[in-house]
Amino acid sequence: MGKALRSPSGRLLVSGCDVLRVPLTGDCEILREQDITVADGVIESVAPSGVTSSFDGAEVIDGRGLLATPGLVNAHTHSPMVLMRGAAEDVSVEAWFNQRVWPIESNLTADDVALGARLACAEMIGSGVTTFADHYFFPERIAEAVTESGLRADIAPTYFSSRGQEALESSVAFAEGWHGRADGRVTVSLGPHAPYTVDDEDLRTLADHARRLGLRMHIHAAENVEQTESSLRRRGVTPVQVLHETGVLDAGALIAHGCGIGEGDLPLLAAHAERTAVACCPKVYLKHALSPLTPVRALLGAGVTVAVGTDGAAGHNTLDVWEALRLVALTQKQAVGDATWMNVSDTLRLATRGGARALGLGDVVGALEPGMRADIALVDLSGPHCRPLHDERAALVYSVRASDVRTVIVDGRVLMRDRNVLTVDVPAVLAEIDERVGRLLDISHGKAVQHYDP
């Protein structure tokens, strides 16, 4: 493992790169042969090469032949679940939870989670993800991994009502202690798991804490249409109505999946659109043969922010947001029967500005503009799978591989240079994980962290 680079002067120059400009609306643009100047983690200028005055003492990265993009945002994942990659395949949703994942998770220790989070951070750095929204157990260990890796993350401690009052108080204490740490790179949301695993009283309590602390909620809701139908049968209301009635929407919510969001839910979400977002993770819906998909067109039409996520690697297998955004574009075109819908610019915006806004970071990251934090991925589009290069935006959506990302910068600090991850000792992490795999996958004990029965 090398050493992450930050100039002693706090100044960085990325020279001669092309730059992906992601506006708030409309088409993305490619700015040719630009210099990006950074001071103390903030972008100072994006200007044609040679125009910038002397930037003495800066760390210089040669960006010639590369395309600088805003760092991608993974808007919903469970990073330590990389430990279960490939361990729950070809099963129904019910079996995935009850026979594989939740029994495996009952084996996890804090040290296991720390190792999984470190591996996940390395994987995301390697694919140009600079910010992620996490939802898992032992959040302190995830926060430590994020701090060490140099990434940016919003971390939600997973809470089930079955874990009791002490676990709820621990979630709140984590939020109070960690929000804004690591020079602002670690933020916190409160993380009730879902309306079917968290009692209304607990949802109200956590929403009150979120408002008190100025935080959001990160919650699974209406993950599929079966959950919505079950909620209507049992309670007479949809999962989104539960979030409304318990104050979760009022506090502000990042909703994972939302495939079961119906037309009647849209006015409730629209009323809280400034602090409400939905993360779309299409690979897991395809894998579990679920339909319909997240209603992206309807949500955007209601003014609700939509972002791109991978979910955990136990379902998605990778934490590759390029793959996820590609599937968003393809599945949404298919879902609405319109090949002109979800164009390349709109798709890129979901994975950059959309993700940033979903995490409450819309004024911080998501675009390469003066005043934004310097979270940058340098992508090499010279590979045969991207050539001839008629449209760089199309290449990013439909052709790019994670391995095309050459260099990654977060907050002006170089986390990966020329494919060499500098902040995580990947071989050491993998060696330690390999020693633990047998114990992690042993579910002969018959225990589980929860039972899936929405």
C-alpha cells in the first residue's frame, strides 16, 4: 500500500484533462483540455489549460488523455456485505433473507464488519465511487474504515425494533458522536431498517431525534409491490403512508428501492421533496425477478430526487456504480417503453448530482465546479471497448468498466493513482478475510438477525 497524496501546501493541479460538466438540468458537456485547480480540498477553478496562473507548490497530476468526472455516488449500499459476495445465489427473496443472509449476519463480529468495510472502500475507490450511503451494523467500525480510506460516506446504523431500546439509543449516540467527523467526510443518518421491522413508535422516536439533530433517515420502504400489498392488507396503509404518519418524511428520508411506490404515494413524497429521495438499485430487482421497478419517471415528475445505488454485494455482487447506472438506463427505457427516456445525460446526473442531493450533499459534491469539494475520478476511454469514441457521455453510460478509472481524488487527496489504491492494504485485508470465511458462512446454528415476513 502506498501513501495517499496531499501536497503540503494543500494545493493540487489536474492538468490537461477533459472534464465532464454536469449541469442541474439539460445535457452534460465535455470541456476539452482543462486544468482543475484545488486548494484545501475545494475546487478553485476549471479553465482551459495554460490559462491558470502559476500554481506553485501544488501536487500535479497529468490528466492528458483522461476524462475527469465527478466522483460517483453510491446512494444505497451495505458495504460490509462484500463478505457475502456470491453466497446467496439463485434463491427467492424470502430464502435470500431467511435461509442465507440474515443467518450469516448473525455470525458477524465488529472486526468482521471492519474488514468488510475496508474491502468495500477499496473496491469503490477502484471504480471511481467517492461517496456512499451505508446502512449496517457496527457503524463505528464502518466510520473508522471510511476515515482511514479517505472516502466520503453517510452512515446509517441499522436498527430493528427486535433489538430493543438499548440498540435504539446506541444508534442515536452514534449519530451524535460521528456526524461531521473526518473533516466532514463522515455524515450520519438514522437507519431504521423498514416499516415492517421497526414499530411505529420507534419510527416516531427516531424521526424526532433526526429533527433534533438536523439529520435524515435512511430506510428501506416499499421495496417491492408485495410489501405494499401486504401493508395494505394488514394495516390499510402503504409503507410510504407509514413514513408520512410517523414523521419520517417530515424529518427527511432516503428511501431504498421504492419499487412498490404507487400513484397514491406520490403526493406525500412530493410534499417533502426537498428532503426526500429514492435510491434505485436495479440489478437486485432483476436478480430476484421482481417487478415493477423503481418508478423513476413518476418520482422525477413529482420533483423527488432519484439516485443510483448498488445495494449490498450479497445481492449486487459488485459495488460498481457504472454497472448500476447502466442498468438504470436500460431497465427504465424498457419499463416505460420509450427509448428516448433516461438519456445519457440524465443517467449520469442521477449518479452524480442526484446521489449527492439524496445524501444531503448537493452543495458539497456531485459536480466539478468552483466551490465544490474536489471529488474527482479520472477515466481512461482509450480502451477498444470504448472506441471509436463518438460520444464520451454514451461511453460512460454504456461502455466504461470500473477498471477504466485510473486516478481517484477525494477532498483534494489522491486515494488512487494509476490504478494503485493508496489508502487500503488490499492484500492484507483479503488475507484476513479468507481466514474468517468458514466461520462466517456456517449457518448450522439456526440463528438469524431477523425473520423476513413483511
